Amino acid sequence: MNVVLAHDFIRHGGADKVLEHFHAMWPEAPVYTLLAEELPQYKGWDIRSSWLQGKIPPRRYRWPLPLFPGMVDRLSKKIDWDGVELLISSSVSFMKNLKTPEGIPHLCYIYRPAMFAYDREDMFLSGYPPLARPVLRRVTKNFRRWDQANKNNPDLYVSISHYVADMVRKAYGKESKVIYPPVNLDPYQKAAVGVEPGDYYFTALRLEGYKRVDLVVEACSRLGLPLKVAGTGPMLEALRAQAGSTVEILGFVSDQEMFELVAGCRAFVFPPEEDFGIAPVEALAAGRPVVALGKGGTLETVIDGETGVHFPVQKVEAVMEAIRRAEEIAWDSAKIQESAHRFSESAFRKNFLALAQEMVEAC
């Protein structure tokens, strides 16, 4: 199958891990992107970046935001489509709007509609100086207009969760299939072999305000329960100041330490509202129950009462009550591990390849 891949920005994040799977499935496919970081895992790839590559640091990818729609429109005309059977865009915002010639299907794997232009515009703008916000608001308005004008370019949207599929329906009036993103379950399964659950609760997140780690820290401090928190970010020192005597803020931990901390915990606590949420699935792979907000992706990955406990709102009291419930349940580690298999890397590749072949054969 002759495939072209397109990805908004190549960096080091969850979406880029999905791109790595696409590339493993179609290693000869060129990868079109607006900006790419030079990272070792992408060595040898046929990455075709925009003219901005080398002119600005890839980590400052948001700076040229007003330029990107026009660049994508022009890229649609510059790609050599000769012999191409399928375009796969891996996208939130820009590459999903690439237009293919007649007869070449476009499959868009969408992580969510661009939050900076839709449901979280105010949060996005709050990160900029007040004087810049009116200008940026015009930029996001122009983006929405362009995004809506191109919403029919993908022949099929594939969402990372039913939660995101609902966003796609609201933003674009389009139905989408759901294929959950690939999660590397093996290291967590192996780390749990022969390991009994410990006495501590555990959470691992980027320590940003909207992740609401403060709720978990406060809940375990009040309950007097041991809690270990892994992660770095702007809330690190504030959380250390907030933590009670039973709470340990670890900061950065290595991959191997992460595997062992997850495998050794009593339960994993996950307070944010995420589009999917990989960390809870990794905990399930280790056979550990998850105490999570009952909204977003965890509503689909964590089964209340069987593989974890949901709390309904982001409030300390709700987290405390969920932890109390988790304390009373006799968890079946084998059953919890089994629940993670549907999110495996092999399941993702099998399901996505079948869908791609179906689209090509239909044209």
C-alpha cells in the first residue's frame, strides 16, 4: 500500500508515539510536517518539513500560528500524489485539512478538534500577556473559519476515544470510527510479575494546574494515606508545600522506576479529564486498580467497581470518597490486567491496518 503520512508537529509526545506506529506499518512513507525536532527515534525517516524548519526552534512551534493554514493549503498542491493510494493524517489542528486529489482517500486519525480554537480557547489565551490576547483571539477566529471550510477534506475521521468522537461530531457534524491509541503494556506487565500491591497510592502526571494533582495530594493528606507523586512541572514546589506527612513528591523518575512504582502501588489515582489517558491503562496492565475522574477517556478505560473507581467531580471530597470505596474492594489483579489488552499496540495495528485496507479497496 503506497501511503503518505502527515503529522502536525514532530516532537516527543503521545501523538508522536502513534506516528511511530504508523511509520512502522509503512516505513517507506514520506512524513509531511510543519516542524520537526531532531530526535534519535526519527533518524532515517523521510521527513519533509516546511520552509520554517531551521528558521525557528521546533519547541516554539506555536509562534507562526497565523501562517500554518496557508502553508497547509499550499502543501496540498505540492505533494507528489503520483501512485499514492492513501493519505493518513495524524492530527489535532492542521494536517487534517490537507486536500487530496480525486480518487485518493484521506483517513484522519484525530486526537481532538484543536482546543485552542474550540472548547479551551480561554485557557490557551491565558498563557499569553493580556495585551496580546485580542490579536490572538482574531487568529483563533480565522483558524476556526478555515478549519470549518476544510472539515470535509478527510473522507473518514478516526477518533482516539468515544469522548473525542463526540467532540468531532459537535465541531464538524461528522461521525467517526473509534480506534484506541496504542499503549505499550509489556514493561508494566513484566514489572508486576511476582509483585504484590504495596501500601501506597501513586500518581504520575505533568504537574500543571489543570491536571489537578492537588486534589490527590490533599485527599491523601487528609486521609493519612501514603501517596507517591511522580512528575515535573510548574506546580512542583506548590505541591511539595501542600503535601502532608504521608505524601512524597518524587519529581522526575526514570522509566524503570516508573514501571516499578506502578507495579508496587496499591492503586493509581488519575484526577484530570483527558481525551484518552495512557497512564491509567499502563496501571491496569500492571494489575493495579485506578481511581479516576468519571469523565473523558477514563470513563471508557476504567470500569467502575471492576478495574477501578470513578469519582464524579474534581473535588477533594469526591476523591476521598472514591479512595475509601477502593479500600473496601477485593481487587482481582488478573482481571484488571486482562482489561488492558484491548488497548495494546498489536490491537491498534491490527484494527488500523484493516481500516486502511478497507478504504483503499473501496476506491
